[in-house]
Amino acid sequence: MKSPRALFVIGLCVGVLAGAALMRLFGTSKSQTSAEVSRAAETLATITGNSGTSALDSLPAVDARRFSEALAQVRREYVDEVSDARLIDGAMRGMLAGLDVHSAYLDRREYEEIRRGAAGNYPGIGIEVVADNGLIKVQRPLDESPAARAGIRQGDLILRIDGEPVGANVAAAIEQMRGPAGSLVRLTVRRAEGNELVEVALERARVEVHSVSTTKLAPEYAYVRIASFSETTPADFEQALQQLRSSQPELRGIVIDLRNNPGGVLESAVAVADALLEQGNIVVARGRAPDARFRMDARPGQVLAGIDIAVLVNGASASAAEILAGALKDNRRALLVGRRTYGKGSVQSVIPLADGRAIKLTTSRYATPSGEFINEKGIEPDVALRGPDAAPTDPSVDDEVRAAQRELQRRVPRGTRTAETRAPRA
């Protein structure tokens, strides 16, 4: 079996030849001279920060030479001149992408995006946007954000940002609209109603993203939506429940909506599960590194004692959302309603590298309290709903929310029973 360092260099080689950043290579089959190969190896050692004894020095000669040959060939024969830094970036992307669909190399911008998402706040104007027929459409303005205060509405189309036309590249548009708090950005917007063109100047601010929202369904029933899991989700969740208990003293049941929740911070999902469980296992993870093997259990005390719970899931409920759904289902604390979940039963660690870059690496696979490893399997609901996956809409008219509420009303209270914890099964 090859050493990890050998696999690293082989991955880099594959990345150079097939990485997304390099596109397609157009070269000849000319063999490289020893001098060219040596120069390529020296370039790699310099770019990766290796001086003196390089990681390449400890590899079998055939593996080191394979990478050096590929690098030298690209530098000499590729149709356009490419910087060495770009070659290494492309090689890193190829190596990480070749491991699994969730591992990735992150440049500075991508790493910053992940950190912003986990923190639950960012500097900007506070809108969610999507691509729509070659335009950028406002999905919703965030509460109390600069966009909401300026009158930006759901369905508005953003045509220009600071006078520059906007294309269908959502990521580029988001980057343009973000900036230091206190700075100005000017938008040209076509209203969703009336087709009116308006010019709006907004002052960027630190935007707080709250992933938890609530709605009253009936005097005895409420709806809680968790859109994703950030560092602020546990506090937002407990605050939302306190408000519900205060405004609905006769509360008997809650529908927790995890549909289209892509996951996020694992610890946040565990904290929400802990708040709803009196006892029992929440998740067990298995990995090679010591800190990738762990078990998390609920601590005594729960915030909804005596109140029944239904959890709505679909095929886009993934990762941390599945940890919460699995913990509540297996501990018999909630009724799972909807469709089989996505099946992302793995944990990714974001590991910083030099110069503001990072890698997102799969380090563990986890099992639910029943012992099931759900990766590529998903979790089956207790009550299956027919038809294709549906995205959350206004809960007062959402048929799936109504279906979950009916299931709560017709069932005997599930209380705080705890499932027997079994050893994980591969």
C-alpha cells in the first residue's frame, strides 16, 4: 500500500492533468529532459513552501518523477502560458475532488464564504438571490437588513450593481453586493409588480442571518422552520421556543420543518437535538484520526417536555439536518413525516492552509442512535408523503405542513421515550 505522501503526489499529478483549473491539455508526446524535470520538482518545492528536505524527497522516485514530468510537460506544451501558482491550485483541486463529492480545495474567497456561513453573519445588504432565466432574482430580503429597509421585495430583479450589468452568475453578483460595513452600493431594480425600474442606494451593514423562524398554526400547534445550521442556530432555536411557549400557553404540538435544509455546523444540530431530548444518544462518528471518532449524548433536561413533535423532511434534507432528524426519530421523540432524506452521513472538517486557503476534507462517517450508517442511504420517514419533493412555502397554505399537523393531532403523545442505543452497523 502506498504511503499517504505517495498518494498526495499521485493526486497532484492527476489534478495537473485533469483538474478543472487547467481545462484540456494540448501537448506533444516529447519526453522531458532530466534538467526540465528537476526544474519542475524545484518549482513545486518552492511553491509549496518546502525547502531543504522536501516531501518529495521521501517519496519513491517513480512517483516524484511522474508528477515532475507532468508539471514540466504542462509548462512547456500547454496552449497558453500558465503560472506555477495556478498549476498548483489546479492540482490541489483535482486531488481533493478525486476523493469524494464533499471534499474540496478552497481558495481565499471560498474559505471566507464558508466561514461567513458558519458564523451566521456577514457584511452586505441582506438579501437571498437566485438565478432566474439569465437574471438575478430576489428570493427574500432578510429582516431588519439594509435591503429590507430600502424596500427591496421578493421577486424583484436586479439588473445593475454600481452601474455594471448583472449576468446570471449568482456568486459574482453576491460578491459585488458585499463589502465593508458603511460602504455604499447602488442597485438598478425591476419591480416584481408593475415592471417599474428603480434606482436604490444602500449602505452595507453587518447582517445577522437567523436560520430559525416560527408561525402559529392553531392555538395548540406551532410551526418552526430551521433553514440551515450555523453557530447561532441553537440560541435562535431556544429563543424561538420561549416565544412560542409565551404566546401559546396551550401549546400541544410543534411541526419542525427541515425540508431543503442542507446541513451546516454539526455541533449546532447536536445542540438542538440535546434541547429536545431528555436522554439518549444523538450521533456516533467513526474516522481514522482520534478526533474524528466521537459520540455525543443528550444531557438531562429538555425545553418541550410534554409537547409532541413532528419533523418534516425531504430528499434535500442533508447532513446536520439528518443528524437532528435521526436523533429525534430513533429516540422516539418525534414523528418523521415526508420523504427519504438525502443520505449525507459524513462529516467534513475545514482545515486552514497557508496564505488564507483551506481544504474541506471528509474525516468521519456517522451513525444515527439506532446504529445505522446513513451515507448514500438516507433516513426513511415514519409517515411517507406522496409526490415529488416540495420546497417550504407559507406554512398557513403548505399542504405538507398541514399533513404533519394532522398526524400530530391523531396520535397518542409520544412524550420523552428513548430508543435503545445499539452499536453502529456498517
